[in-house]
Amino acid sequence: MQRDDSGTVMDTGRIISRRGVFASGAALGAAAMIAGQRAVLPRAASAGDTPPQPPRHGSALVPMHPRVDQITDLKVCIRPFRAAGPRLDVERIGNKIVFHNYGHGGSGWSLSWGSANLVVGNVAATLNRKVAVIGCGIVGLTAALTAQRAGFDVTIYARDLLPHTRSVRANGSWTPDSRIALTQTAAPGFADQWEQMARFSWATYRTYLGLPGAPIMFEDNYILSDTSFENQHPTPAPSEAPGAMPRVSEDFARYSGRIRDIVPAAEDVPPAENPFAAPHARRRSLMIYNFGAYGHLLLSEFHQAGGRIVIREFHSPHDLTTLPEKVIINCPGYAAREWWRDDSLVPVRGQTAWLPPRPDAPYGLVYRGAALLSKTDGVMIQAFDLDGLGEMTGVGNSLEHPDPAEAARAIGVFADLFARMPAAAG
Ligand SMILES: Cc1cc2nc3c(=O)[nH]c(=O)nc-3n(C[C@H](O)[C@H](O)[C@H](O)COP(=O)(O)OP(=O)(O)OC[C@H]3O[C@@H](n4cnc5c(N)ncnc54)[C@H](O)[C@@H]3O)c2cc1C
């Protein structure tokens, strides 16, 4: 049994037949608002094109035929996993009040707004108007924007800005409970806190839909399987006391069931409508993040609201005492393990291969431990579980060197899938 970064369960069985015919088928409420400040609303980064439209169900889908010689980039990222869930507590360093906001595992994009909402709600209680944000990955940038929207005067201090951070080496879709905590190690109230973060994030992301350049959009995502979804491998039991490290996939917490009322459900694709050479298919409408358009939009919003960015590297918590701001939101991601000496962070390596964009084929696939998303900034192919390890894939691995062989295997999954389509399809 496998899960992609979105927690989708699928089987790892072998091909059993050739099928299908292509083309036939609130912590941050009023209390946190400082009077007289203008709310910063999402705006388009640039005028122009209409967002790509997902294909209508049952209409023709264009095959993609991905090839290794089409790779434009290989990106390796480390998920900042903490067994207890993200670090959101407060600490004093000298005369500074440091609000932590890091350790979001494989869910940093998805939970970013909700996490920022919780943290900024606490920051508001300090009654300081000037705030420093450490880090400009997706967690730091959304925290900075959320603080601005609450009326704070914000300066970001970071070694790298969003387009050059680990964040943009992710998959980039709605995966709010991917390696976010361990069921038995998370604090008793964490599930409720997670739900609050997920709901707030979802609502905020919805305000970025339908904009020029499609920073955020929905895409049809097909989950394919060689065996029936009902007859998949039995679920192994979780470990009795996993502590800080997961031992089996089932140790990871699952909370998605709590927000079923707002996230589109997957539906079975009837055999007559299944265009793929895999006998079983499910389709869901998946929210995806187009890193280029979305990142540019967020940085533009931050600057337009008067935010300042200082490029700076910190080497120890003590360095923060030299900042002019008394209140600090700390969003360094996995790097907290190095300079904050936070050993509770466990690296979970992941890699994505990027191929040229395919606006003519706006759909995604999950099959045999690999995932494909067709985004405005490229076709992303990820090997999330080629060896049947489930969510244990990459756990404890902090190597950030690209692995071309891994990329080739993942691309091969889809090349093989499309090659098994009838010739008329290609
Ligand atoms: C393969 C893969 C796929 C993923 N897919 C998804 C997905 O589909 N959906 C999802 O929600 N999540 C996904 N994730 C998880 C997501 O990428 C992370 O949770 C997220 O990027 C964490 O963001 P961050 O801002 O905390 O950290 P980072 O992006 O690492 O940003 C940290 C910031 O802090 C700065 N910084 C760090 N140390 C210092 C220092 N000493 N001095 C100054 N500045 C410093 C950095 O320069 C940077 O600006 C995926 C992860 C991987 C590996």
C-alpha cells in the first residue's frame, strides 16, 4: 500500500491487463487587527492569460509521453518532520520574544496560512508593532504577509528568498497531513489545531483561485491501480510507541477525514470512461500551487504593503539579539536543525524531476509509487514510493544530491503507462 504526498492510498501490484482507450472518454480575528491598517488582499502578479482549465470529465485527455531527455531540472528537498508536529511555541532569547513556526513535514505549503494565522494571533498579544520574520520559504513568507494583514510592520531576514529555498523543491499540491506528526507522539490537542490550520489555509488559498497566471488552481488528478481499490494489501498495525522516529508508515498521523466537508472527494472512474492502461482509476479535483506565479505574487504583495527584506544568515539563536525588532517569528524550516540545534527535526528526503510545461495536458496522475502534476511552470514527476516503503521513503535521509536514476525510474512509470495506450491515443 502506498500514499503520495497527499496521502492518497494506492496499490503497488503489477500490471494485470491492458485497458482503456484514450480520447473516448481563528486565532487571528479582530483582536489581532491593529486599527487603521489596510488589509492586504491577494492581487494578480501580472495581467494576462486565462488560467488553464481542467479537461471536462469524460472528454479527451492528451497523453504526455514523458522522457528522461526532456528533464529541465532535478530538485531535492528535505521535509522538516517533527514527530510532535510543527514547533509553534514561544521562547525568550535575551530580550527577544521568539515565536517558532517550523517543522511542517510534507505539509508546509498546505498548512502555511493556517500556521501563520495561529502564530500571528499569539504575536498580537505582545502589542509590539514591529515584527521580524526569520526565513522566506513558504512558511516565513505567509507568516510575514499574515502579520502585515494584521497591521504589523514586518521585516524578513533570510539567507534565501522563496524561489531559492527548499520550499520550491516540493511537489506543490494540497497535502495537509503528509508527514505532519506521529499519531502517538503528537500532543492531545494537535488534531484540533491541525484542523484549524487546514481550514484556515484552505479558505485563504481559495482567495487566490481564478487569477491571471493561475498561481493556485484545481486540476483533475487520476489515481491509477493495477488491482481493485477495495482489495488492497492489509494495513499493517502502527508501532506501539514510535517516539521521535516513525517505524512504519502507519505511525504517521492521518487527519484528512476531519475536513472531508470542504475538500472534493475522489470518485471512481467507470471502466468505460477510464482512458488509461491501468484497470482501476479514481479521479479527484486536486488543488495545486504553481510556484512561479504564486511565489512572485506573494513577494509582490509583501513589497507593495511596505515590507522589507534583509538578506542575512544567522549562525546561532544568540544572533537574533542583534536585531532591532523585539518580536521575532522564526521560520527557518529544516535548517533549524543546524543553527537552532533542534534535534527533534527528522529529515525526510524527496526529489522532483521537472519537464517542459504541457498546457495541452492539464491533468495529474498517481501510479506505481510515482506522481505527475501538469503545472504552468512544468510537468513535475516525483518518485514518492517506488520501493514499497510507503511514507517511510526518505525518512532519516538528508542527502540533497539529485539522483538521476530515481528520476528515470519515476519517468519510466509514466512512459510505460502511455506506451501501453492504443497508438491512436498518442
Ligand atoms: C519532495 C517534497 C514534496 C513536497 N510536496 C509538498 C506538497 O505537495 N504540499 C505541501 O504542502 N508540502 C510539500 N512538501 C513540504 C514542504 O516543501 C515543506 O514543508 C516546506 O517547504 C517548508 O517550508 P519552510 O518555509 O518552513 O522552509 P524552507 O523552504 O526551507 O525555508 C526556510 C527559510 O529560512 C531561511 N533560513 C534557514 N536557516 C537560516 C539561517 N541560518 N539564516 C538565515 N536564514 C535562514 C532560508 O533561507 C529560507 O528562506 C514537500 C516536501 C518535499 C521534500
